[in-house]
Amino acid sequence: MADLHSQYLRIKPEIDQAIQEVLDSTAFIQGPQVKQFEEDLKKYVGSKTVITCANGTDALQIAMMALGCKPGDEVILPVHTYVATAEVIALLGLKPVFTEVDPKTFNLDVSQLEEKITPRTFAIVPVHLYGQSVDMEPLLALARKHSIHVIEDVAQALGAVYTFSDGRNMRAGTMGTIGCTSFFPSKNLGCYGDGGAMFTQDEKLGERIRMIANHGQQKKYHHDLIGVNSRLDTLQAAILRVKLRYLDDYETRRRAVADFYDRELSSVNFLTTPVRASNSTHVFHQYTIRTKGINRDQFKEYLQDRGIPSMIYYPVPLHLQKAYEQPHFPKGSFPITEELSRTVLSLPIHTEMTADQISYICNSIREYPNG
Ligand SMILES: *Cc1c(COP(=O)(O)O)cnc(C)c1O
């Protein structure tokens, strides 16, 4: 699914040097590379403020804390997503309000948002799933109308560009109140351990976020807010500084793989290839197909027998997870998401794939005997 080793080898001298510099300085916590990476990332995404933290899950939690969430507040999120989003909501004593997704883009169905809003609604969390932006223009208008916060989860779509109807372009993660991302090794911009960051255009809010990520202090041993301990290690920041310079190249490589798959697989009648949204670029964190009229799990096994890995993101929707089930959302409450959990399959896509590998995968798919 990923080839982090080959990716490392291609930039080994630069990475090794960056790591060695940190080792020589021994500034393992809050070394200068952390600030430098925040500056670089600020320029890349076009955000006034970037605050790094320990991982993407913490980023979501810190964002909600910084905005002053109160127990019982409601947070609207897609039901087809990674668990981290729901987890921090529940952990903070907030109520996750699950919302159906669009079967084409797999992202929040923005037309179903307004009916979810109540006087207790604190925030909406659009998750930019698999690599493309949620339809943010109507979502932002709705949030403004009801004075609710927008916390973007851009862990899978760092770099994706959303185009507004007036032609303005903005990177996913910089449009809402706060954007949250992850540098988990397999993300499009991944470090060699855990890492995360938050984006905001509000510099005051940025200060609050920075304090909360660092024990609620601005001055050492003076704690004005209740915070957490969530920092990006200097080693990871140094690695990310190098890798950020390659992010555009990585995106181009991923898109080339996706284009290849599209060409080879669009005529295969037992699957549908990913739909590209008209108002967002796709950075292809995942290349996710949907099976049609075949058993997805048998097809996955067939690929496995031919040495082709594939993954199901996500096999169990949030409302059917033991920890997150709610009596008013029984099985059948989210038919599209439940259908997706039975039919989605993500094929290998990464920066080091060769034409031979992709051809082999496509040929194997076309030769599927039950297709
Ligand atoms: C990876 C991911 C996260 C969490 O990131 P971590 O760094 O693993 O904590 C959150 N949301 C989504 C959509 C993700 O894909």
C-alpha cells in the first residue's frame, strides 16, 4: 500500500543530514527546526498561523478545546470516516452528530447539514476524505449563518485546492476556523513517527492553540489554561522540512498513478473508479474504487492471492461501532455509508509505484473470473 523505504532512499542524503543536525544539537524538544517547519508549512498551505503538535488526533482535540467546547455541545461529522474524529468529540464530553456522505465523492453531503443543526451545535467537522476537499462554500455559508465553528480534518488531503464560485482558490484546511492535519508516516506528507499540525487565520486563536498544546502556558510554569502535552519532536520537524519540499512532486506522482488506474479500469463493469469533484483537486491519499455486483471481500482475497494488497476504509461505519452506537441510529440509519462499508476498496497508490506494478494490478483486476 505504501513504499516508505524506497521513498526514503530517494532523499536519503538530505534526510540523514537533517537528522544528524538534530542529533548534534541535542535540541530534541522545541529545537529551531520546529519553528522553521511551521514557517515553511505556513507558506505552503497559505495559512496565517501554523501550530505543530504530536499527532492528528491531538490536533482535533486541541482545536475543540481552543474554541471553548462545553460538555453536551454537539459536533456534526460524517459517519463515513476514521474513528479519530468521533473519538475526541466523545472524549471531551461532546455529542457526535453523525451525518450521511455523498456516494460519489465519499465526503459529507452538505445538503443534509442544516437539518442537523440545533441550538447546541458547537462545530461541524468536514473530513476531506481520501484526498479531495469537501464542498466548502455552502458549508461555510451555513456555519456563518448559524454562528458555528468549522474544524477541518485535512489529514488525508493536505495540498488539495478548493475553488470557490468566484474563482478564488484555497487549500483544504485553511478555510474553516481551524484546520487539523496528521503527519502519520503513510499520509501524503508523512514523518518517521507521529506528528500533526493545526492551521488558523486568526492569530489570537493561534496563540490559544499554541498554549493549550503546551500545558496551557505561555510563560514556563505559569498555566493560564488547562492544556495538554502535545509537541512535534524536533527530529520529526527536521524530516518534515525536507519532505515538504517534495510534496508537490509526491502529489504529481500519486496523480499519475490515479490517471493510469482511471484509464485502465474505467471500462471494467464490476467496479466504479473514483469520482473527481468539479471544485477540488484530488491529491489521492487513497485510490478508492467501489465494487458493483460482486462480493467485495472475495475480490479482495483474489487480489491478495496475486500478491496485491488492498485496504477497506472503513469496514464498520461509526454508528455501528460498539463505542459510538446511539439508540436513535440503528443499523439502516445511514444507507449510503453502510453500502460504502460493503463496497469500497482502496488499491495501492504511493509515490514509488512503477508502471509495471500498476499494469500488473490492472491486468489482474481485468482477469477477475467472477467479474
Ligand atoms: C490519520 C487521520 C487522523 C488521525 O491522525 P493521527 O496522526 O493518526 O492521530 C484523523 N483523521 C483522519 C481522517 C485521518 O485519516
